[in-house]
Amino acid sequence: MRRTFKVHGRGPRGARVVGLNDYARKRARMLAEMGYTALAVDMYGEGKQAKHPDEAGKFASELMKNFDTAKARFTAALDYLKKQKTVDPQRIAAIGYCFGGGVVLNMAREGVDLRGWRASTAA
């Protein structure tokens, strides 16, 4: 399983985990400009990016059918982020948009070690 992580920023204001698409990358850069370290995560896997909402729904559905894979990808990203010199491992939060919002909510519900979370979903 290939994992793609892109770290933006130099801390020390804590860290944020976001999704991996153009919007998420933009948000990661914005967070970095505010002094946070931000990480864009490939939750679909293998660098997949949806070009249409139907495709996004298909990718999300495939991933959530195997929640263990989703959790493994998220926690791998979290573990990677914790090792960054600019990150205080006790001050990590996650932000998710749309599908990523659902992922963040599920990770919080599962008790993944996050100081905080923010989810924006369509529902």
C-alpha cells in the first residue's frame, strides 16, 4: 500500500491533518501560513483523486467497507506527523471536508489520539 503524505509548514502552533485533493492542499497551505504544520493525507489510497462526485462516492464506499484500512491509513499519517520536528505530538488535531469529515468523525469516535477535530460534511 503506497502512502502519500505532504507536510506543509514549520509549526510550532500544533499540527493539523487534512485530506488529499486540491482543496485540502489549499487548506494545508493556509494552515501553514498561520503557523501550523499541516499534513495532506491520501485516504483513498494509491494516489486516487476523484474527478466527479460519483467517483468520490465510489472511492469512499470502497474504503469504508474496510474500515480497518481507513483507520490504518489515518493512523499511519498521524504517526508520521508525530515524528516531524515541528510537531508537538500532544497538540495534533484533524480537519476533514466532505468524505474526510466523515473519516475524522469516525476516528474521533474510535478514540484515535487527537487533541481536537473539525469535520465539515454534506449531510
